Amino acid sequence: MNHHDYDKALHFMIWGQWDDLLVLMVRTRDHFLSKKIETFLHACYYPGTESEMLKSHENLLNYLDHAQATSHSTIYMY
């Protein structure tokens, strides 16, 4: 997977660039990322409760954290 997608998603979330996040959702090849973004944007635009929105936000951040940790190659320093 392209780790730049995770960086972009985090940047778009921090700065509230929902339109760019939507475009990333469509273009990314990571289906899990796409689904997490879809759930988050849906919760933002059609909030049922604040806890649902916060939960989807937290789920997306957790996935981004996990994906970034596993996608970056390990650098060994001697």
C-alpha cells in the first residue's frame, strides 16, 4: 500500500479538508482506509450522536496509526 495515503488522510483530518478526504477515499487502493474514511465522513455529515462521530474519528486515527507503523520500512542504525 502507498503510505502517502495515510499521511494525506491524517493531514486532511487535522485541517478539516473533508473534500480532499473524500477524493482520497475514492482514489486509495486500501479498501480498509476507504471504508474508515467513508464511515467518518458519514458520521460528520449525518451525525446521529456525538459519540458515534467521535468513535468513527478515533477508529480512523487508530487505523492510520497502525497502517503507518506497518507500512514504513524498518531503518536500522548501527
